[in-house]
Amino acid sequence: MIVKTKKYQLETGTYIKLGLINILKEQWWVGLIAVAIACGYFWIPSWWWISMAILAYVLYWLFWVIQFAGVTQMEQNKVIFEKMAYEIDSRQILMKLNTKQGMPIKWDMIKNAELNKDAFILTMSKAQFIHLPFKIFNSENDKKFVETILRRKELLK
């Protein structure tokens, strides 16, 4: 069975938000480094330790915001933010711009999948993921079939 979806365009704001959430999940330990730097206050009492730890943490997140915002502006990445339809089966995900142009993504390229309250998020790397909101599926059965595929591939726990 092949699940054919409605056309969907990933919004740049959604991409940036989901990318930052993914970074937070993968690199949560950076916060511990900032706390460790701030603990220098107990070694040499100075507010510089705390302020520099906060500044470093803010600059770290600013770096990632700029990275994800930059991806949305690059010409070679404009394809990601165009309207696409998806064809999903047990072999691959086919991202189709139109009837003649498309890109297959094999399931082994997907690192993990997440089931949100309103979408599937298939993560390939820190900055690459596929966002499949439930509204693009034609029926509830299509959504359940995709969920079954993800569970069989052990991407969704």
C-alpha cells in the first residue's frame, strides 16, 4: 500500500522551531557546561563567572538560531520550503514537487521518528528532518498505516 498525501509546504518558522527543539534534545549537556562554568563562583567569588556562563549559553543558542535561519535563506535549500506531496510506503518516502520531479528517501536514512500531537517528525540529522502534519493525510487509515510502518522500522517507540 502507498500513502499519498496532500501537498504541504514547510514554513520557515516551523523549520527553525523544530530544528532548535532537535538541538535541545541532542545537546542538552551544553547547559551542564554553562552550570559548571557558573560554579566557578564558589571557587573565586565573582559575578563574572555567572554572567559569562549565561553569555556563553546565550551565544551558543544564537549560533544555532542563525544556522537554522540561514538555511531558510540559502538558494540551494529553497526546494525544502516548496509545496510537496509525499508518497510513503514500506520501502521509502518519495518527496514529490510535481509528477516528474521527486526525491526518494530510504528508511535507513531516518535516524528516529517522533509522534507529536499534530504531526510525525522524521529526523535524519541535526538540521534535516521531515515534518508530516496529520492534516496532509487523506484519511485516518493513512495516518495509522504510516505509524505502523514507523513502528515496524523501529523508528517510533
